[in-house]
Amino acid sequence: MKKIVALLMVVLFVALGFAACGGGERDEALVGSWQWDVLSTYQYTFNADGTGERNADGDPAWSSTFSWSTSGDTLRINPRGSRNESWTYSVDGDVLHLSGYAEYSYNRIG
């Protein structure tokens, strides 16, 4: 009986470990499209399924698709074919604030 209980405990800890290593949280407040400023073409779109796209007319090096997740106040963006990014973020109404490499504010456009 002790062996069965010990085996069940091992299985439980392994299952909890896999659950903890999941894809991260998704902050639903981020879902939608955001533009850097009124005259800017720099835009992020965050989809509810953890994928997204960023676009900048005239700057193909910045435009890409990505996956994203959040943990606390940290936003992780993983662009396809580029280095991963980590930002401190907050959403204040229709304004997304990002800080890390620099500080940016984006306005919700959709």
C-alpha cells in the first residue's frame, strides 16, 4: 500500500510540474490592436489565443508575427525569427504602457 501511495504522489507532483510549465497567462486587457500614436504606423495586435502581429509600414525589420504571454506585470513577446522580448506593462483604460528597453505608450484602436 505504501508503494501505491508513493507512486501516486510522484504522479501528482509530475502532473503539477507540467501544469506549472504551461504557456503562461493571457491578460485579456491586452487583446486587441494598439497604435503607438495618431501619426504612427507602429501597431501591435494581441489575439486571445496568445498569438499576435506587429506592423510598421516602411520598417519590415520590425514587422512580424509573434506569440505572447504575461506573468504578473511582465509581457513576453516571442517574435518569429527574432530575439524574445520582455517588457513591464500596464493597461490604463485604452492606453498600453510598455517599459524595458525604453518606455512607450500605445492607444487602443480595436
